[in-house]
Amino acid sequence: MSKTIAEKILSTKSKTDAKAGDIVKADVDFILSQDGTSSLVIDSLSALGCARLKNPGKYALIIDHSVPSPNFKISNIHKKMKEFASHTGATIFEEGQGVCHQVVMEKGFAYPSRLIAGADSHTCTYGALNCFSTGMGSTDIAIILSTGRNWFKVPETIKIVITGKLPRGVFSKDIILHVIGVLGSSSCTYKAIEFEGNAIANLSMDGRFTITNMAVELGAKAGLMQADDVTIKWLSGKVKDKFDLVSPDAGAQYELVKEFDVSSLDPCVAKPHQVDNVSTVKELQGIKIDKAYIGTCTNGRLEDLEIAAGVLKGKRIKTPLVIAPASLDVLKDAFKKGLIEVFISSGAMILPPGCGPCVGTHGGVPADGEKVISTANRNFKGRMGNPSSFIYLASPATVAASALEGEITDPRKYFKE
């Protein structure tokens, strides 16, 4: 039987001839949790009576959502995570190492053909590296930690083909916002998505990660891409294990095939309070912005910072701008390239590597009625800590341009032909 990427990986990991709709028991290659979910995982393990992890070397706990800790309750969670890692042998990434998803990929835990489960919905990001990675609840993660396996329903697959050449000033964030706006946030619920096409092939890995990161904003269980020379080059030096590349078979069955030509795509913005409430930046030009934020697991990588710096260089912002690099490695590279100096000179504030204001647990919470433009992946009420604020989602270029002018701004004026 011809198979999709998801069917192939879940067949291998379950040692069955799995097809969409089947329920399989699959071996999981790597597991992660962060400081918003790890305490629940640890408590679930205790409730299961699990004193030892099945494979402690396959589990990482990452402190990233509240860095530095804003209160003693979260500090106690951080302490709990460190003590758990110490006595179980699990890996711990402490404060300042970066966002869990960026760290997992940089440290070589994600690579082609792997099955990865994380106690965070944006675990789907790693699918750009040709693996099946998905978010699961804390109890399910505890089951995997105690047994090494869990049940999976093999998802139907939707193929999204992205073609054409991106216009200047338009980026991968604009692609995925456009796709979500057209298809809707529940269009791919519990489906796998295969992203392909020449526009995807022409993206860097940083750009591809933005696409698969937001697969879950379509409702998807996983977002996947085939591996190519760009993938292999990015993995070089990070992954020591041998791995197999996974491609769909000719004749694989898809629930839907949808093509998008991005040759004339405009910069896009998701309006409050839904990620699929998408307009072009031209339609929103002039809306006053009170705060701007660049970072998160969607757009805090080096390429994102380079794009923002290109807009900001030699200029001063009108709207407060907060920037949080996705990882310590990204921060170091940004220093080497002079990007941090550009940001500071523009008037921006730099946060430690981590999730920053995205989830609203600490710094950067907007006031009542304030409008924020952000490179994050979600804009529902209260996402940044205040249900009375308004969040707009956009690319690093659009966020930087909007911070300069104090209102939603088309970034293309800042990109030369």
C-alpha cells in the first residue's frame, strides 16, 4: 500500500502496516516538557506509581515559559523540575537556554524518521526536519515516560503545496497566516499536513520551522516536510546518529490537496482574537499599536532577528519593542552579527532567551485596551496575560516596521528592489 510520511513513520514505530484511521501502539523516540507542563507530568508519574523512567536519556525538561521566574510559585516549579531531573537522569535545560522547541532542534534531538511527543502543542515544529512530532497531554507524556510507548491514531494527511516566488518584504510567516486564513483554524483537526512545493524548497530551515510551527493553528496533529539538501546541511554537526529520510509514496492517499501560489502574496496580519481572522497589511494600515514583540517559537530565530534588524537599522522606534531570542545560541549569533547593537540603538528592549511575553505569565503584559503586534502564533483573548488587550500577529518585518511608525505598517517600503 502506498503511504504518506505519517503512515510510514507510525508503521515503523509500531512495527505494523499502519494506515490512516488505524490505532497503533508506537515506540516514542524522544519526549519533552516545559515549565508550564512538567509539574503535571511529574505528578502524573507519581499517580501511576512510576519510580523509574523507562528511558531517561530520551526525556528533556526545559525551563523556558517563565524566565526569569516572576514569583515564588513558579520558582518552586523550576526547583521541582531540576530535582526530578537530578534523581531520574533526565536532561534538564535551565533558565536562559531558550525556547523548548528551538533547544530540542539545536541540540540534535529531532531529525528525520523520529517519533517525538511533547507536552506542548507546538512540538509540531520539528516536522520540518522530516519527523513526526506532536503535542500530547501531560498524562499521555507520563505514560510514555513509564513505558516508552503510547497509543496513536494514524491521521489522515492533507497535502498543502506552496508554489511561486515570494515577493520582496513577504516571508514564511505571511505564507502560513495566509493558508490559515483561507482554510480556517479547525480545517485540519487531527490531520497530518505535508507541506511541499518550490516555495517551501526555497525557504531556509528557519523559514520552514515557522510553517510547521503553526500547523497546530490549523488544528493539525503534525506538520511534515520532506528532507532535502537544506535539511541535511542544517542537521550537520547537530546529529550524530544515522537516520533514514522519509518521503511519501507515489499514489499515497490524501484527504485533500490544496495549492497556494504565493507569487503575489501581500504581507498578512491575523487580527484579534482568532488566528484565522487574517487580512493583508494594506487593509489594516494605520491602526495604532501600543506595543510590539519579536520572538517566540514561531519567529525568534536568527533569520527572524536579521530580518527585523534590516528594517530597524539606523532608525528609532515609536512604539515600545521587546525582542526575545529563541535560544542562547541565537543570542550569541545575534551578538556576533551586530544585531543586538542594532536593536539597542533603535530603542528596543532585549529579553533573555525564552518564550518571553508570549504566554502572559510574566514580563510584557499589555494594559487594558492596548493593541500589540507580535510574531507569536496565537492571539486569543488573554494570550499575553490580559483578556482586555488586542493581539495582532505578523512577520518580524511587519512587526519591526510597525514599531518604527507606531501603527500597523506595510514593511515592503523598507526592502529595496
